[in-house]
Amino acid sequence: QAVPRLNQYWHPWLLVGRATGTIRLGADEWSVAGAHVYGEKNWGAEGFPDSWWWGQAHGFAEPGATVAFAGGQVHARPLGLPLRTEVTALVVRLPGGRVLRLGDPGLTPVTADVGDGFWRLRGVDRLTGWRIAVDARDPVHRAHVLPVPLPSRNRNTPGALEHLDGELDVEVTRRGVRRPVWRGSTRVAGLERGGLDLAEGELARRGGDPRPAAR
């Protein structure tokens, strides 16, 4: 958020919330009592980067633990100078409530290796010695092709491959501590890999019409 006019910003503002209510879909109905919820905000110029990746997970053995990450190709022209780089941010709420935030390219860098059906992130806090490793996976054929908005054109277009129940493993360690501070696994991770060309190609491969739908 310190750099103005980027094409994308990401802020996870609700890591551990609770929801109670009723979900109705046609004749089906489900009661929800104390379900885990998560909230974030995304904003920027014309919606989305050329490519991006995202993930969020509850469902660990420890109910208060949370993992969230987002990254992609960002670009801007602050002070008239062109800027184009790849950035990933990673947030982990430990079972005891401590929140670790990584993503500053200089002090807390995160590397991301993302491809067909896998997400591999490695982050380190160079000052405090915290390290986070995240490995997630889900086959591409299980993904939902998610539409995203193109505000200036007043329409949607296929934009991302969305996985609603992927597998995710996380390990948190700290310099000077021999054993991992925390390890967790879940099978209900939300995972995403985005890009207009990527999503349109996957939809076409499935026999759908990749052309954007007019509003």
C-alpha cells in the first residue's frame, strides 16, 4: 500500500470470524452455526494483474489457525518511472493467536512457485528469524473457471481457476528453535490461479465458449 497506482492491492482484514445463519439453494437448505469465515479486500486499476495466485485456509486441527496468501505481477508508474515486478504476501495466524506477516521484498521476502495444480511458497523474516513453508495442491480438472469483471468495458470475462477444497500443508519454524513451532494440514483450502489467457484456455479446453459475456 506504500506504492501508489499499482494495478492490484490485497488486504486480509478478517482472519478468524464466525457466521451463523441459513443457506438456501432451491429446495435445499443448510444450517450454519459458528462456521469459520474469512474476509479480504482487493482493489486496483482495472481489477486484476496479468497473472496472480491466491490461497486461504481454515480447517486445521487447531480451530484458530489460518493461512492466507496472494501474489502476482504488479506494475505502476510512480513518479513517472516504470515499475514491473512479482510480489507475494503471506499471512499466518498461529494457534495461539500470534499473526505473522511476510511479503516485504527486502525484509520479509516470499518466493512463489505456482503451476498446474500446485502452489509452493517459502517466506522468511530476516530480522526475527521466522520461516513459513506452504505447499498446496489440487488437480486442474477440479477447478471452477471463475469470471472476473472488466470495469472499463462493463462486462465479465473468464479470469481465474478457482479450487474450493484443495489440500494445504504449512510449517512454521524460527531461527534458534530446533523443532517446528507449528505444523498444520487441511483438506478444505481455497486456492486460485489467475490470468485471462489461462482461464480462457481452460474453458475452451473443456468445450465452453471463452468469449467474454456482455452484461
